[in-house]
Amino acid sequence: MDQEYERRLLRQINHQNLPKEARLTKSVSATCSPVSVKSGDRFIPTRAGSNWSINFHYANENCRSPNQNHKAKDASSDSSKDAVTYAALLRNELLGAGRETALDPHTDDRHHPVLSQDTHSLFRYTVHKKRVPFNSDNEISPYSLSPLSNKRKPARKISKIPFKVLDAPELQDDFYLNLVDWSAGNLLSVGLGACVYLWSACTSQVTRLCDLSVDGDSVTSVCWNERGSLVAVGTHKGFVQIWDAAGGRKITSLEGHSARVGALAWNGEQLSSGSRDRVILQRDIRTVPSASAERRLQGHRQEVCGLKWSPDHQHLASGGNDNKLLVWNSSSLLPVQQYSDHLAAVKAIAWSPHQHGLLASGGGTADRCLRFWNTLTGQALQSTDTGSQVCNLAWSKHANELVSTHGYSQNQILVWKYPSLTQVAKLTGHSYRVLYLAVSPDGEAIVTGAGDETLRFWNVFSKTRCTKESKSVLNLFTRIR
């Protein structure tokens, strides 16, 4: 009787443990030993509904041998303190966790508001509603991996006094000219009347490069090539001369314009020139000058007063007295984009070195606006009314900031943050329109020129400057002759 009861009990247990397919069989032998049937796992995981911490745990567990699992249990107690310490330091560094959270060894990551897992989303996280600094006095946290990161950065202060002033006699007060440029070799070129002078920012030495009065001509624009070895000089009669700065000799003279050349822009070995004749000429200085070797870009209806190539050398932006801002590519003879939002002449043009395709422009007296354009999509972005004529624009090489110089009626220099367009500084000192602007090769200082016949040097984008420039500040007033 007891044996019969045991057989029935075994059959019932086996029947319950068998999969559905096995239970559908018509007969099961009562006398045979229990059959071990392995049921297959047909679970197909989905990304949205999976708990990945569990899945990874199972995967690692399946790869371990029993001995490894036993060793892991023994080692877990030894490494738990290190893991808690590392997690605390990581929270302190990334999330600003307090001292109590960082040092509590019983803190469980499963209950941490950021490190907690969520079964519905792989990348879900929560944000602290309130972050309390370690110390209101900016004391360095002893639990930070990089102590300096906990220090609050002081607000950057820009000196409102120029660190150097140079007299520049005969510097013309003409909005449509570009008479100042700073080379990669730290040489400043300035067009004064019929002459071009070179001033060394390191030695303060002044050299006269050329004198066009012999030909009855005058300088209307200057522009260095990217390497700082050649300087292009545009003239009132429509010529473009290429000069070797180190040798002090003229290499070539390019014809083609019928009026003054007020804008120049290098693109590698190619030189673009804009003129009062409304034409932009692009020529390769390595080839023999000829009409067949030049590209004539005709799109402006009045004088071309601004030219700038993009940092990737693919697009040329041009501004004119017709209030138009045009964008050209390197192959087409027609503009690929045209912007007509400005209400006055567009001389101030600057491509952002930080954001591909971002172009800034400024309008003249009747416009007074800074405008930003996405040339990749052709869309207009931010704009702001500066309150006065915009003469020049230049981006910082190191930060997302730019400087603008202005004419009527305030003659000021403004430093802006982008994209918020908040003013970082306002500099004054020129008594005439600030028509000329150039940035030092290290991107820290700028030089501005005005009709008051002075050049003023400002530390705008950094507090420090090179040792040689610091020494030259002692001789504050130097006259260019």
C-alpha cells in the first residue's frame, strides 16, 4: 500500500514538472524512474523593456565556473570598500555630492537618485533639484579628484585702457577702405597716404615697405597672406600689388579693376579683390596674370567694401554699399546665397572659427545691426541693434566671443558673447569712427584704427600677453614715420 502511494505521488510530481508537450502523452510508465526533461527558454529580449544590469549580471555569471563564483564571493568583501570609495568620488566630481554622501560607506547605489536603474528606459536619469556647494567660501573640497574644478572661476575683466597707442598720421577716415592688418609673423601693416608701413609687435621697429606717390597713387587696402610672408596692397587706381615683406620688394602688380580696390582676401595662393567698380576678381598669384586666368564675380550693384573667406576655404562672403551680403562658392560665378536684411552698407564680415557655416555681418549708419547667418541652410539667426554704425567684426580664436568696432555716433568697441549676445565689455577712447580692426596672431589682443590718426592696442580676449609686448608697453607713445 505504501509502495503504491509512493508511485502515485511520484507520477503526480513528474506530471507537474513536465512541459505541456510531455503532459499530453497518453501514458506514463509508473514503474520507471523519474524522467528529467529540460525545457527550452524562448525569451526574446527587447531593448525598451529589459533591465540591462540584470542581463549583464546573468551573462557574467554564466561565464564563470563554480570555483570562480566561490572566489568572487570571497573577493567581493575585499573590493567593496574600493567600489564604494570610487563611486563616492565619482559622484562628488560629477554631481557635486556633499561630504556626507561621499564618505558614507553604507550608501547603496540602488537608492541613489542618479545611479538607480529604471526598467523602462536604458538611458533614463534624474537631475538633482538642488545642488549645495561644498563651501560657500570657494574652499577646495578634499574629496574631489581634481580640486581646481571646484573653484568658482572669477569673472573675466577686460582693461578699458589700451596697453599701447601709436600715432598714425594720414590714416584716412574712409568707411570703405581696409588699411590695417596683422600678420602671422607678428607684423602690423598700415596704409598711410601713399605709403605702407610695417611695425613689429615684438621689437617696435618701423619699416616703410612701399611708396606709391611716385606713380601718383595711394593705398586703399592691405592684406597679409596666411603665412605672413606676402602682403597685398590695393591702390586708388585699381591695381593690386604683391610685396615680399622680408625682402622689401614688389613681386607683381595685377590689373583688371577700373576703380579703387578697397577690399582684399587671401585663400591659399589665390587672392580676391573687391572694387568700387562693383566687381570681385579672384586670381592665382602663381600663374601669369591674364584675363583668362581670373574669375570675375559680379553680383553687387555698388562698391564692394567687405571680403572674407571661410575657415574651410570653400566660401567667400562679400559685402557692398548696396546693403547686400553675398556668399560665393569656389567654383560658381554667381552667388549661392544672398542676404538683404541690412539697411545700410555691409563692410563688417566675419566667419566663426568655432561653428561651421556661421557668418556674422554688420550694417552701416542707417542699419546699426549685428546679424548672424547659418550659411549651411540659408537661415537668419540672431540679430541685435548696436546703436551705432558697425565698421568691423572679428571672432576670438579661443572662445565663442567676437568684437565689433563702431562709428557714428559712439565710436566704441564692443565685446560680445555668442550666442547670448550679451556685452562683455565696452571700450572707448577713439574720437573718430573706429574704421579699422585686426587681431594679433596669438588671438589675445586687437588693434583698432580711426580717423583720429591713432592705433590703439587692447587686451580683449585674454589678460596675458607675450613678454616682448609687455616690455614694449613702457614706450607708450611711438610715432610711425
